[in-house]
Amino acid sequence: LHKRMGEAVARVARKVNDTVENKTDSLDLANCKLMTFPVGIYKAVRSVTEGIQRISLANNELKSITSRFVTTFSQLTELNLAGNYLHRLPEEITSLLHLRAIDLSRNRFRRFPEPLATVPALETIDLEENEIAEVPTDKLASMALLRSLNLRANPVGPEVRLLVRPLVPFDVLLSPEEPIPKA
């Protein structure tokens, strides 16, 4: 177990070093068995945080994202948090003025993460395979740049099915309706 943990830590360190040394615009920590975002990374990437525009933390074991994470990586345009155990986002997510795409598929959201409705540049929200039943349709309708909202494999209510063009300027992706069994 310790050896495996050591390997995971080494992999994270390598990926972080790669981002810092090559001043790349992305940090890929997908599939690293992370339960939290390692605090040490903030220091490690301090010199390049302004340049980091894409972060993937997909397929980890994250239960939450902290406000520090959001405020540190303020230039994000893409955030991939698919395949974690998230059920809410920090309010500070609204400060990500450049965020265009967020992937929250395969998480544990029970309701639509409301702070997303006020992220100004958001074009794509992927919430496939969560447990979302209610969606703030009125708030979403006012999102000027939203192009696509994926709610497939969620137990969304019938009112979400009314969110169709031309009422909203974006595509709403839903699982096909279950046919009503004939009595």
C-alpha cells in the first residue's frame, strides 16, 4: 500500500513539475487517487498559476473543491472534475471569469450547482451521471454564453424538458424519457 501511495505521490509531483518547468497552460492530475487537492501544489505552481488555464482532476476521489483552489487558479478556462465524489462547489467558483467549460459528470450532485449560473463566460456544463432532480431553469435561461448543458443520466423533473429552443439559447442534453408503461 505504501509503495502504491508513494508511486501516486511521485506521479503527482512529476506532473506538477512538468507544468512548472515547461510553463504549460494545463495541469493534469487525472487518475491520481487524490482525496483532496494537495496543499503543497499551491506552492509548487506559484510561479505559473497565472498561466494555468486547464486543470483536470478527473477520476480521483475528491469530495470537495476548496475556495483556495478556485481563487489560486483564477485564469482557468477549462476545469475537469469528472468521476469524483463532489456534491457541491464553493461560491468562489463565480470568480472564475474566464471559465468556459466545466465537466462535473459522474459525481454526486443532487441539485444543480447554483454558483455556476453566475459564471459569466461558461459555455459548456457537463453534469451527466449525477443525481440531479431540480434545475434552476430561470437562472440558466439568463446565462448569455451557455451553449450546452448535459444532464443525461440524471433524474431531472419534467420542467427541465421544457427548456428547449427558442426559450433558451443552448442545447440541453437529456436521457430519453422513460416510456410510460401501459396499464
